[in-house]
Amino acid sequence: MGMLDGKVGIITGAASGIGAATARVLAREGAKLVLTDIDDKAGGALAEELGATYLHHDVSEEEGWPAVIAAAERLGRLDIMVANAGIGIMGNVVDMSLKDWRRQMAINVDGVFLSVKYCIPAMRRAGHGGAIVMLSSVAGLRGSAGLAGYSATKGAVRLFAKSMALECAQAGDGIRVNSVHPGIIATPIWDKLPGGANNRIDPHAIGQATVPLGKAGEASEIADGILFLVSDLSSHVTGSELVIDGGMTAGRITRL
Ligand code: NAD
């Protein structure tokens, strides 16, 4: 018996990193999945491996959302939404173009807004509640020089999750909404930052230097937290923030 037998879920940004690891864990636990991404090669291959449905979809484009929801409803009732797709654009704010600021907002914030706007009616139609998880970050809990725009998007996601938890509680629809806050996690997102491709930004080195547990986290460690939040084990958890950061936000270790 899997923890998610009979449940149907959507994972955005599922072709890589945390999204792909989450797809593996949720499929292992019996969920039927719709995976979406803009990287069709990796997304399609993962869907084939897991027996899932893959759809090309840019989360920030509203026109594509009804087809994503319809694909999930063809698998049964919609129970789970993992709003995971996100990007990070590095650089000081004075050097950042408005175009880049808006692109980051469009994917990280508008994309999460649309995920929720379109999945809640489907969950309400099914009438069995549901679980929505939004990927924020430790950058949504505190500021970050050089990633100020990213922090702004992840802070927005954090309070959007809490507000939606209350909106659903008020509606009495049984839908729980929570945010997840990873610290330094070794995924391809780091390769996409300026300087990442030639390994000048190495999450393992940063993890060793800055994470109290002494290492970067793995995508599967975030996926395990997401599994808790979408399973019945967390039936009384809503409006909550699950920080999975190896102790980064707990404080400082003073070595004498
Ligand atoms: P990743 O780059 O490995 O994966 C992100 C996926 O999102 C990719 O497959 C990419 O193609 C997809 N994507 C990008 N733009 C998209 C769009 N417009 N529409 C649909 N899909 C799109 O990154 P990751 O590390 O797995 O990050 C997943 C989430 O976790 C992101 O929201 C990220 O901000 C968050 N996060 C990551 C870390 C970390 O250290 N890796 C830390 C905190 C938070």
C-alpha cells in the first residue's frame, strides 16, 4: 500500500531537481501524476519512466492551465498540486533590467498564483479536499544580497500560501496549503546562475561552508518533506512553512 494510492497530482517544473525528485517519491507512493515543464526532453523521459502524463507548459501562461487541469481530471479527481517551477536570476538590483525582474516574478509568483487559481476549482469539484504545496525558499524567510529579486518572489509565495490556507479554511473545502523552504540544495538550478555553468557556483562547496549540517541538501530530502505535506500524515497542517535547510536559518555556529 502506498501513502498516496488512488490520488492524482500535478507537479510543475517536474523535469529537473526538486520537481523530478518529488515526482519519483509521489509515484513510488502510488500517486497518478501530471508532470509539466518547458524542458520536454527531460520531462517526457521522466514521465515515461514513471508511467505519468507529461505536458509542455510554461506556468506563467494562463492559456495553458485548463489543459493541465483537464489532463489531471482524466486520471481521476485532483488531490495534489506541487507548485514547484521556479528560476533564480542573480545580480545587484541596480544592474537588473525590468525585463528580468518581471520574468522572475512571472514564473515564481504569477506561476504559483495560476497553479492555485486553476487547481482549487477542480479540487472543489471533486469534493475530497486536497493538498497544495508551494516552493518558497530560505530566501523567502530572510533577505539575500545579489538575489534580492528572487527573495522578493519567494517572500511573496510564503505569504500567498498562508493566505490561501486561510481562504480555503474559510470556504470549508478541506484543501490544505503549505509552503516549503529549502536551503542550499544540489540541483541544476545552480548551473543556470551566472557563473554556474563553469562550476564557479558549486552548491556542494557553498553547503559545506554555510550549512550547519556541513553539506548541501539533496533534492530527495525536499521531496520527502513534500510527501509529508501532501499525505494524510499532515491532515492538521495548513498555513505552515516547512523549512528544510540543514539548520541554515536556525542561527549561527560560533567556533572558538
Ligand atoms: P531546477 O532548475 O533543477 O528545476 C526547475 C524546473 O523548472 C526545470 O525543469 C525548469 O525547466 C522548470 N521551469 C523553469 N521555468 C519554467 C516555466 N516558466 N514553466 C514551467 N517550468 C519551468 O531547480 P530546483 O532547484 O529543482 O528548484 C525547484 C524549486 O525549488 C524552485 O521554485 C526553486 O526556486 C526552489 N528552491 C530551490 C533551491 C535550491 O537550492 N535548489 C533552494 C530553495 C528553493
